Amino acid sequence: MNNVLNIKSIGEILNYHFTIPAYQRGYRWQTKYQVKPLLDDIWTYEIDYANPEAFYCLQPVVVKSTAENEYELIDVQQRLTTILLILHYFNQTEFKTAKKHYLMAFETRLAQDNFLDIVEDEQQTAENIDLFHLHKAFQFIAHWFAEKEEANPAIKSNFYDKLINRTKVIWYEINDQSSVIDIFTRLNIGKIPLTNAELVKALFLSKSNAKADKEAKALKQLSIAAEWDRIEQTLQGSEFWYFICPVREKYDTRIEYIFDLMKGKPADAENYYTFYKFLEEFEKEKANPRVIDNIWLSIKEYFLTFEEWFHDRELYHLIGYLISVGKNIDALKKIAQTFTKTKFKEHLKTIAKSTISKNIDELNFDDNKREIRNALLLFNVMTIINNQKCSVRFPFNHYHKQRWDLEHIRSQTSKDISGKDKLIWANTALQYFTGIEFYESNEKDILNNLEIISSEEKGFCVRLLAILKKQDEDNAIFSGLYDELMDYFKETDQLDDLDNLSNLTLLDETTNRMYKNAFFPVKRNFIIQQEKQGIFIPLCTKNVFLKAYSKKLGEVMYWNNNDANDYLTEIENTLK
């Protein structure tokens, strides 16, 4: 049997009897942070009384039926218990004859079968932690109404009517074979919370919302379920997901991101904001026999727009870039509706170029890291777009899942290297000369390899081994060797500006940490080896170390002012 999703007013559940199982914690709501906001929300919510369908909706109540009108309450017991206290307050203060309310029984902890009989008694509630919190909550409810009544004498009658008739709960009745303990555990540890996506799906698949005959209902449900799964499967693809969604967004069911965008969910919105918006739409249009078709079609059209962009090479790169630098994809979708596709692409290029400084040659590593990162990312993207023969797609999934650094092409670090960084420096240098990684080999293999290199390089390697074997505690070997290698790799030649864009490129944080202090040829060799192993290296970063932007190809193992100037010119021309 399928789970059931309904909307029930508080008035519709007054005949129910709820049992709070022993595995749940007792009543713990705080007056300031939970009880007061609930009272305030119900009272201040502006209901359009001219519209008989208008109501204030509380979050989902999860139950499992045990008998007719009897339910085991799996989730939201704190909220329903507080509402019961409010109803009890009205019976105590407003009605000569008590009005009926739902019942709640706790399997353990509470000494009294009917805790409402003693909830006002401070002495009787003092020795039981559950009763203590219930007493405090009841006191606060009385205090809250007393304060409000001074300014509005009619508050109680108005509030009661709003609570009973215009306040509703999302009624989610579990009918699967899972144990209630298992369901409760899954809900509360967050592995499968009752999400907006799950609730919206229930709206679509609920039999109560289908107006056709039984066979047509089943076919419609199957069709929506199949299309839903297809959309979700596409969104679960890493390449597609990180194209449309910034990494900071976390969704277990990713179609919910589409729903959030469609309903304009604010950053500070309540948990079930998106579901409430869909619920309002269903309720507003429920007389329309095609309400389900129309709403589902709008979801599909929304998703298909993103899918079309994903498969368009130019749109993929432009929009992927803009999302990466913080632009809102829903805003871009709205813009797209006002342009032809060709004009839209040109407009996106304009927006993209507006995200970086016009004077990129003045950007500095210490002051403009974000702008430089954006400029280099756009440089990569536009390089691919401008080369129509290029079949490469920039992998935004790799870009978002990894932490990215600005890497100095020519190292800015002096020989003031110590500790672990000194060992990393020595290891990468040794690997450059011998092709062998120190920590993954034995010394014998390395020494054998020294026989095939020049005597000068052999001398370097012997001292590098001494550093790696921690035989250089006073740094004497390292200090002298660093100066010699600086001269050997011609890095004693001055670069005009080490911290200018002309000496910076994009690289993932892990790779950068592995060789940030290394000399240019060591970095170059490392980049080549990383790419051989399938590690993502941005196209323009690879081109830098291959010196693809240098007009005069001199010594490929050194990075000089001419190389830096040619590289900066290429960036400027590409981003014009």
C-alpha cells in the first residue's frame, strides 16, 4: 500500500488518538525559541478570509495507523503536543463546557496517563523532566495570551478560529512495511529526511489529485514517476550537476534544486518553503482537471532548458563560468526568454567580461586573488569557445569539487623553506633529475639511475638524497644547493613582477601544495606527469608550462620576462 499525503486542518484531527512511542525523546520545547515562534506565526499569518481555500500550513506530521482514528506519531510530536497545550488553555479559560481535542499518550516517562490534568500544577510537575517542560510551556502560553489581550481583547476568539479552521498540517501517513523505529531513525539522523522533493512527489502521485478513471490515474502516475526518475538521473550526473549548481548547494534529491529555483526559495526560508508553494499552486488550481499536467509540464520545461544549455557547447561554457563566479541561474533563464539564442550568447559574453577588471595587467596576487581567479577561469573557458575545432569541454565538476589555487609559474618562494616543505622541494627536484619518487622507491634504485645522468646533476641528487634522509639538520646542504639550482635553472634572472597575472595560473590545491616551491622545469615535468595519470589540468595551465604562448621559443625549461609578457598579451586578447 502506498504512503498517503493529505492536508488536514487542526479541526479535522480533534477525534484522533496519538501514541508517542517509548523510543522518542520527551517534550523539550523551549518557550523562547519554539513555543513563542509557533504562537506568533499562527497569529500574525495573514489569511485571506475572502478565499475559503486560504490557510496557514504547518510542517509535515508523520504517522502510522494502528486502528481507526488511532495513530503512532513518528515525527513532529513536539509541535502537536504544544498545540494540544494551546487547546487545553482555551478549555481552561474560555469555554464553560470543554471542547473536544485530540488525545496524546506517552508510552513511558510520564507518570500520569492524562498529563493535562496536572500540567498547571508546579509541584506535581517538578520531579519529572517531561512534565516540567510541559508546565513551563503551558505557563508561557497563558502569559502570551494575557499580554496580547491587553492590546486586542478579541484575540482569543480570533486565534481559536484561525487555529482550528485555518491552520493545517501536512498529513503524511506511512503504510509501508518498515518498522516505525526504522522510519523514525531515518527521519531524525538525516539520511532520508522528509524533503520538499518527497512531499512534492507525493502531491503528484497522490490518487486524490487525479480526476480521471482508475486506469488513467495509474498511467499518469507511471508517466510522472518515469519522467521524474529520468530528470533525477540526469541531475545526479556530476558533469551536469556542477554545470548548473554551485558546490555549496547540497541536495540528496537533486530535483529539489529545480523546485527551489522555480519557487524562488530565499536563503533564509523555512525548511518546507518550496513544498508550501507547490501546495498553494495545487490548492488554487485543484478545480482544473489538468492541474497535474500543467504543473508537471512547467517543471519539465524548466529542466529541459538547462539540458538544452548543457548540450550547446557555447552556452555550456558561458553559463558554467557565470554560475562558477556566483551568478544566479534562474536570473540567466529569465534573461534567455528575452533574446534569441544568438543574442543570448552575445549577452552572456558581455556579462562574463563584466565580472573581471578591465585593467587585468594591474591585478596583484596579494590584493586581487578573486578577480585573478575569475580572469584565469574565463581565459580557459574563452580559449575553448574560440577554438571551434577543440572538442574539449571544461570540466566544471572537477573545478568545483577541488579547491583551486593561484599558482606562481616562476616560484616566489625564497630558500627560506623548512620542515615538510623542504622535503617536498627536495623530492620533486630529485624526481625531475632521476624520474624516481623517493618515498615510493628504495635508495638503491635511485643510485643506479644516477649512473645515466651528468656528473653535475649526479652531485645535485646526492645532496638531495641527504636532505630527504634528514642528514641536513643545520640546513647547510639545502642552503648551498638551493642557490646552485637557482643558477642552474636560470631563475636568478629577475622577473619584472612575480605577483602579476603574467606569472600566475590555475591549479588545484593538492597539486599546488606538492610543488609550490619548485623551480619552473620541475613544475613543468610534474604537470606533464600529472596529466599522463588522468589528473585534470586546465588547458591554459598546461599551455603555460608547455610555453605555448611564447612567441620566441628559446629555452623551454626556463620562464623569463618575454614568456610572461607574451602570456599576459594572450590573456588580454582572449578576454577582449
